[in-house]
Amino acid sequence: MINILIVLGAFIIMEGVAWFAHKYIMHGWLWVFHKDHHKKETDGFLEHNDFFFLIFAIPGIISLYVGMQNNFNFWFFIGLGITFYGAAYFFIHDIFIHQRFKILRNSNNTYLKALRRAHKMHHKHLGKEDGECFGMLWVPFKYFVESKKK
């Protein structure tokens, strides 16, 4: 049971890490890698922004490795939580929201509609300043209200 709580805790903490990194790093000193993600069109399937996948994957890989070398201790389960968050990010952000693969296009689910709306509001800002909605899974309440109206 404790291992499940560690995985869940790491997953939840990653939402905060992702919010912080998005707001202060991606929209800060590493904007050069993130700005193509805010352009209306990109030149290909990959973006410079995809570089951040590696940055977020490395702590998960290291944690999994250290945990496996130590009898699958708590580091392994922290790595699992980080990895699960990375998978959720890929499915929610890249597939569902940005439609990199043309599946999961429509949903009447209130949470998913609010999630899409919040992300759309984030992308209305084409520059690195004046942004909003920097998290991935945490959606401000006002977007739930808006999604129920439609």
C-alpha cells in the first residue's frame, strides 16, 4: 500500500513541478525552446519544445534505475510516479489537446472540455509574458463553469 501512495504522491507532485517549470523556465530563460509551441503553425511534426521531454524523463529514469539497484526501494516507486505523469502528459497534452495524432477528437466530458479550454487560453498568448493556465491536469474552476454552458 505504501508503494502505491509513493507512486500517487510523485504523480501529484509532478503536476506542481510541471506548472513551475512551464511558468518560470519554459516561459522564462528557456523560452527559446518553448516559443515554437506557441506559434500558430510549426514546420514539422516535432517542435523544439519536445526537448523538454528529455529534461522531465531523466529524473524518472534515474529514480527507476537507483530503485532497481536497491531492491526496488522507494526510489523505484518515485520513478514510476514520474513516468506515469510523463505518459499522462503525452496522452493528454500531445494527443488529446494538440491532436498530434488524430484520435480522441471529441468529448462531452466536463473535465476534458475544461482542460481543453484552459489550454486554449494558455495558447492565446503568443509571447512568453502574460500567460495563464500553466499546469496540465489542474484546471481552474472557471473553465468547468464555461464548459458546462456549452
